Amino acid sequence: MESQLQFPISPSEVLSELYEQDPAQWLEVTVSLFRQNSLAEVDWVHLIEELESLGRQDRNRVAYLLEQLIRHCLLLQYWQEERGRNGNHWRAEIQSFRTQLRRCLTTTLKNYLEEELPQIYQGALGYVQEKTGHGVDFPLTCPYSLQQLLESSPPN
């Protein structure tokens, strides 16, 4: 009678399977392992993926908020035809996006926005050009510094 060899599954392999089935429970177990200083049992592959994902989410969120802020600044400053009707709304949106940005900005994310400002501006520019039916002459490059965008008063 031939016996089959059975190899025990390592704790990190069990965690890897748990990650696929129940990510919330996987996170609870992973946190618990860190608290117990059981680092050898951690599912490092998925933990690294999660950390990278968090970083991407943070960058995407601040880029989105900055693009929204730029859109509203451009509309307020350059779309004179609609300013009387929409100016208060645009100012309120500018204030809201600035507040949200300030809440989540870190030095690293601020540096990221500095680097990405030209690309973020191009996204905002495309949007406002479509919104205005290409009837407004917006600057082709960003007329605002990041510092100006984060300040408390909207552009004129």
C-alpha cells in the first residue's frame, strides 16, 4: 500500500488563500500577526500589493480633486458668459475641493501634484473646452501654480 506524502501548508499560503476568499478577514488576520510580531507568517506578496494599491488610490484621489479645482477655477475666470449665472456655484465648488485637498495632502502627495500639474491641467482643459463648446480661449498651459490653487481665494 503506497502512502501519499502530505506537505503542510505554510501559514502564509493559508493567508494567501484567505486573501482571495475574504480580503477583509485577511486584513484582520494580517494586522493581528503584526501585533503579535509574527512576521514570518505574513502574506507579504498580497500585503505589498495592498500597500501599492493604497498609494495609487491616494494619488488618484488628490489628482481628481486638483483637476476638479482647476476646472472650476478656469470656468470662473474665463467663461464670462456664464459667470453671472454660475459664479457662486463655481466658487463654492472651488472652496469644497480645496478643503478636501487640504485634508488629504501630505508632503509626498503635494510633491506628486507638483510633478503632475501639467498633465492634470490638460485633463481639466479638455473638459472645460468641451463644456464651453470650444467657445472660450483658455490658456494651453496651466496659468496657476499649485500654491495658488491651494490658496483660499478663487481666481478673478
